[in-house]
Amino acid sequence: MDKLAGQVLQLAEKYRDYTAGNLSRLVKIKSLTAREGEVAAELKKQMQEARFDEVRSDGLGNVLGRVGKGKRLLAFDAHIDTVDQGNLENWSEPPFSGRIADGFVHGRGAVDQKGGAAAMVTAGRILAELGLKNDWTVLFTGTVMEEDCDGLCWKYIIEEEKIRPELVIITEPTALGIYRGQRGRMEIRVGFKGLSAHGSAPERGRNAIYMGARACLEVEKLNERLKQDDFLGQGSVTVSEFVSASPSLCAVADFARIHLDRRLTGGESKESALAEISELVKDMAAVPEVLHYLEKSYTGREYGMEKYYPTWTVAADHPAVTRAEDVFRSLFKKEPRVDKWTFSTNAVVINGIHGIPTIGFGPGDEVMAHAPNEKIPVDDLVRASAFYALYALRLGQGE
């Protein structure tokens, strides 16, 4: 192990309890989408205590912590909103306990995605102690509203705050693998208009439920023949909601609507996905549409975007990836696992729309995301904080 890697790993280990304690405090604060104000305040406090050079919030409520004063910008991202607890009967302890036990931090958001935030804070503390060299600044972002609209937070950072890093590292869970892509996704709605008639004489009407049901069966078949990508895998589509209405329960339904979750692999696009669904429903007088997200953040700022989140990948030989591999080997003396996410991340905007090189490295296993009894290994937090710090320091050395 080279001297700098050893020094960074030693500091990350020194701050093991500090990192776990910070994460515990974050987990104890319930922070659903658009209600992240309290956890944002806690994260800002932690960054300030870690001696970041600047800590502030933007108009949407994203927490922006800066270390360094160079003109070149590297960013690390962790979203600070979480999904809700779900059925409490599936939890063996209170979901917002933040309990530290048996080598884990327990609770909703520990993996998805506050563990990454806590590791970032420690990395920032290490950088503040060791000092960044050359012309680099590191931006650590605690972003909001990701669970409901991934990438919206970075749309605001890039387009409204006019901040454009040269490289972004997403700290979503990767079980300490290096990730370089993900399938895209989009939300599609299809409405069906029927003709009402008395339920005793259904032949007089046109039942919209039957139209929707036939469409659902065709969607099921479509899922089996979607494109395959050697790295990202196959595209997918599923019906996630079916809604209908009629004048009464004694009448033919004159309206139905289905909601589709479409995952896009390499070579698929918004246009191609819409064309496939249009073909399925062309004889049903229905037109598919991509939904739009528009909500108020906890700051009161209303903001939105189309619910189309592009597929993105970074080449295996891109310097961002090969540098990450070198950093991993320097710290842990073994070969890294280079892979992809199965779910979607903020990189759909960072890379998918704005083309900024993006990779992922995060503590915890993504199988724990949105699951009951969520927990993250403290060992992962230590290793992630060391990885983030050394990556930034190696950039500062000009490597």
C-alpha cells in the first residue's frame, strides 16, 4: 500500500465511530420526499463540524458542501430523502431507530441512501485535514426529492445553480463495487374511453376495462421481446396501476387507465418505447403519454421535469473508471467488481441528459434498499469514506 493510501485508510478507520454516529443521527430523522428540511439541517451541521470550507443550501433545498478552492470540480452525491417504512409488522425494531449494533447501523435510509452521505462527510473531514493539491475543489451534495423523481435535484443544480462538475461519483449502494451505468426508465400512462350502458345489457356499450385488460396482456407479451444489451441487460415493462370508472356499479365502465413502468436498456429511447405502446393500443382509440412531475420542495420552490430518465453508461476504459479501479486496488489490495445498478439514480440527469461522466461507488447492498430491517455494515462506511477521499486526493496529485 502506497503511503497516501495507507494514511487515508488509517484516518477512515480512526473515524469509524464518528461516521457510524453521524449516520445514526441522520437515520433517526424521518425524511420523506419534499420533507427533508430537518435532515438537511443535520447534514449541514455535520459538514460544518467536519470543517468544510463552505456549506449552504440551494433554492430547492439540496445541501452543498465544499472542500477546496480550485477551479476544477469533482462532485460526490447522496440523496437524503427516503421511502416510508411500509408495514411495521415486517420490521423487527423501530424503522427509525438508528441503532448501532453487531457491526451495522440499522434503520430506514441506512443503505438508501444516508450511508453514502455519512461516508461523504468523513471523506470531507479527511480532505480538510490532508489538504487538496493543485486546482481541484470537491463538492459534496445531499440532494432532495430523488425517491419521487430521480435526477430532479441535479437538474436544479446544473440548470439553476449553474454548477457543472467535470466528474460525479454517485454514492448509492453498490456493495463497494464500481458501477458505470444503469438502464433508464420512463412512466407512461394510457387512457381508454368506452361507452356506458346499463349493466343488464352490456352489448349496448363499449367496456373500457376490457380494452385496458387486453392492453395489459399485450404489455406482458411485449416485456418478453424487448431489446437486450450485453452490459445493461434486457429492457422491461410492467403494468403498475389499473384504474377504472363507470356511472355506477350497475353500468358498463366508460373509462380505464393503466400506468406503465418502462425500463430502457441500451439502444432504446423515449420515442421507441412510446411507439411500441402506440402499436399495442392503435385499435383502442388510446394514445400513450409520458407523465410530468411537478411538486413543491420543503423550501416551497415548485420544480418539475418530464418523467423520462435516460439510459446511461460510461465506457469500461474511461479514465473515471480506471482511476476508480486503481484507487480501489491501492486501498484494499484486491480487484474491484465493476458492474451496474438495477435501479435508477440521479445520474439519469447528470450523465443521461447533461453528459457529465459519472460513476458509482457506495456502501451497503442495494437489495436492502426499500426493504424492511434495512441496515448497513460499518465496515462499508469506513471503506467508502477512504475511497472517496483517496479518489479526490489522487485527482489533486494530477493522476
